[in-house]
Amino acid sequence: MNLKRAIRELGIKPILARVRHPQTNGKIEKWFDTYQRFRGEFESFEEFLQWYNKRPHGALKLEQLESPQDAFWNRLPIEAKFRIGTRLFGL
């Protein structure tokens, strides 16, 4: 199965980055950086992927045991919290 057909069947819409402009492709650049730094610590690529996908995110305040949900709410401006409450609860 070719790549174009596979992503079409999965409903994936590819987003292409500009040529020679790594800033528009920052997420995958960061992923490859992480892979290069840590790949030697794992016996297989699958083991690395398990670790990568299940590790705590670096943006969380782990010393305070901040969950992803807490991180989301704590970073929202107070005005946005009121707008969300208004929409959800008709306040």
C-alpha cells in the first residue's frame, strides 16, 4: 500500500512544511532531537516509542504533581475561564 492511499484511507490530512524552513516544522524537529538524544537507552524503536508516548510532558509542574488538566486550567487567563463557564452553564 502506498503512503498517499494509506493516509487517505485513515482520514489523515498531511500538512506540508516550507522547504528549508525548519521553524514551520518545529514539532517533528523536536521529536527527532529527542530521538537522537535518547535512542541509545532503548533496545528497540518500539521501546523508545512506548517511553516517548507515556512519559510525563516537560511542561507539567511535576514537583507539584500537576496533571494535564490542571496545567490547562492554570494557564488560562481568568477572563477565558469566565467565558467558558458562561457557555457551559448559561451564567
